[in-house]
Amino acid sequence: MSPSPNGDEAAAAAEEATADASFAPADLIPAGLILAGAIALGLVLRFVVAKIVDRRSEILGRLAGRFAMFIVVCVGIVYALANVGVRIGPLVGALGIGGFALAFALRDTLENLISGVILQLRQPFDYDDTVQLGDYSGSVTDIDLRSVSMTLFSGEHVIIPSSDVLQSPIENWTKNPTRRIDVDVGVSYDVDVERACALISEALNGIDGVLAIPPPDCVFAGFGDSAINLTARVWYESSGPYFDVLRRTAHTVQAALAAEGVDMPFPTRSILTAGSTDDTPTGNSTKSEPAEATNESGGSGEQPAPDEHESGDGDEAEGDAAPEG
């Protein structure tokens, strides 16, 4: 099997890059010093650039710092190779020829890199933000050019590729300074809706962590199968304890309604089985077992007792046979 034309051209360019190089072992020392100096300068520049850009955005600061270091290290590598006699022009040409195959092989990695750059430029979330990315909910711990790292509410650490993050809906729960919590509750149909809403709204004002502005309120949510649905709504600071405020709100609503004797019905189901009637009151679960036919001795009989029509037919037959006797 003959090698591909691109492979031959890349090999020829690489040979041309090193054909005229007069390599000497002593050249490795200055080349190594150049490379080490470039890395050290890149680290310093990365720190300085990140600090300057951090005043605007921490995400952009890290991105700019990494990019600055990458440029400095690349320049250092070029000078180090030139110091040992490698001709950069033909070598760059060889890399360009083989770049098509390399880009095709690393298309997923390149997609994540481009998605990572877009995420860091758009900044839909920041470090320590509480977000939901696809099926994952938790706090953002790191954002780089390839992936996003999160700590889930359940404690697990997950790394999501940047392309998956960019292609899925992003819910940022701490982007705005305040957030609303909704708690659904159902009350009986014989309860006055205005009275129930006023009772709940008044009770919500005393919850720890709930903001006074916007004020807590209760709104009508619809007619359910067994109850009138209401929604209690409270606002709290996005950086506050979400689950604690949710628990306190639910407890306060339940306690306020129970203290005033407001019934909170739950869904019920009526089951009609064989032997039951349609007059069963709604809301009561009814289940009856079919009775078994019994014989005169009290045992279980195999044949059911004849009905009136069968008895009538038997009497008529006996009457016809009497004259013959």
C-alpha cells in the first residue's frame, strides 16, 4: 500500500527542515535555557494578565492569562528549535500539510475548545454559581477551555464537556440577586379562596430568610380534582439557603391552615367491584367480595340456585304430565 500524497509531502518538508541543520550537542544547553525562560516568563505573564483582567471578570482573567502564557511558550519553542539548527519555515509547512488529518482526528477536542472559548466570552455563569446544566444541578467549581467542573448537591464531582454545556439549556439560579420559591397547596372546595390566600400571605411574612420586598403572597392556581389549588410565593436572596427557606415556607403554610381549621384534602379514589352499587358515596373507598352460593347444608354449592323463570318452567312441565298419570 503506497503512502498518501499528503504524507509524502509532510515527510519531504520535515527532511528539508533538518537537512541543512548542523546539530551540535552543545546547542542543547542554550536551547533548554531559552525554553525554560519562555515557560517562566509565560507563568509570570499569565499571573499578571489574570490579575489585570480579573477586575472585570474572573473567567476572562483566567482565559487571557492562559492565552498569554501559550503565546510566550510557543515563541520560546520556535527560538529553541532555531538554536539547534531546525529550519522553522519548512517545519511549519509540514505541520500545515498534516493539519487537515490532525484536525479531523481531533474534531471533538477542537469542538470542546471552541465551545469553551464561547462560554468564557459569553459568561452565562461564574465560579461558585448554582446552576443546572442538562441533568446536573450544583455549584460551578472550574471553567476551562475543554470542560466545566461542578460539585453536585449530592456531593459528587462531575466534569461536563464544554460542547455539551453549550448545546443544553443553562439555568443559573444565582445570577440575579433574588429568587422566588413557589409552594403549592390545596384547600377544600367549601373554603373561601380570598380568606385562605389572606391567611397564607400573612403567615409568610414571619419566615426567617424571606424578603419583605417583594412581599410574600398567595395566588389562585386552578381547580383540582379534589381541592382548590393555591400557590404560596416568597422571595429570598439567591445566595441564601434554598432548601431551608423551602422547608420553612411549607411548614408555615401547613401550620397556618391547620390553626384556622382549613381542610387540605388529598386525592381520593372510589373502587366499585362486583356486588357493589353505584350509590356508593363519592370519596369513600368501597371494595366488596362476591358472595358464594351455598346449599341447604351450608356447604359451598357448585351450581347456583335456579331463578324464577327456571322454576316456572318446571311447574308447567309437571302440570302437563299429571293427566297422563
